[in-house]
Amino acid sequence: MIVEGIDNASNMQRMNLWPEIFACISPSESVQVVRFALWIIGTCAQNNPETQKDLLEKHNIFSRLLELWQDSKYESSQIQSKIMYCLSALLSNNSTGLDDFVARDGFKVINNFHYETVSSKIKFLLCSVLSNEIGPDNVIILIKDCPNLLLIFKSEDDE
């Protein structure tokens, strides 16, 4: 609950708490610990441009999240859902973050999801990217090499 307030979320960098949170995202940690660490990251980044910028510039956040996505130890719907929560929070109204995510082939990485429950989170992420006013045609360009994401996006058009 302490990180839900924007003031406390913004203080994570000043209080040097990010290294402790990122230490919880390691191969030696349980799924439960990783899940809670991801929840903290996503909650702090949500609607918080200062924290989004810190996580992007000082903590290489997208590399960390994408590596975790590809780690077979954490291949679970719980972890993938929390990673999507983080990505949605980090990419919402953040064109610099979107550029960095695209440069790291982030959409190609998350194209390989294994759980139906994650697809709704991916829909939310794609809608979040759309809210950046880049338009549906540009979203299709971003995910053109991602057949699973294209299916999700196009099913969104049908609804």
C-alpha cells in the first residue's frame, strides 16, 4: 500500500529502494517474491512520468522485464500477467519508453506468450499504446512481425 501514493512511488529512486526491488527479480527468488516485486514496479510506474523515466534511464527496465519473460523458471501466467501490468504502466503516455521497448524487440518477445489469461493483458497494453495517439495503423506496423499479437489486436477491432 505504501507505493500506491504517487509521492511515495516517486521517492523510490531518492530513497535508493530500486536495487532492493530488482534484487527480488532474480533466478534465486520464488515466483511469489518475483510477482510482488513486479507489482511494486508496475504500481510505482502507473501514471507517474518521473518514475517511468527513472526506471527507463537508470534501471534498464525493459531489458529486465523481457529477460524475465524469457526465463523458463518464471514461465507462468502469474508472472507474465504481472510483466504485462508493468509494461502497460511503463508504456502508457510514454513515447520515449515505447521507442526503447520497440528498439529491444519487445513486441516480438511478448508475442511468445503461453497463457490465454495473458491475452487480455496484452489487449490492454495494445490499447494503452493506442492511447498514446499513435493510431491503429501504427500499432499494426509495430506488431507486424508478431502473429499472436496481430490476432489479439484484430480481435479487438471485431468487438
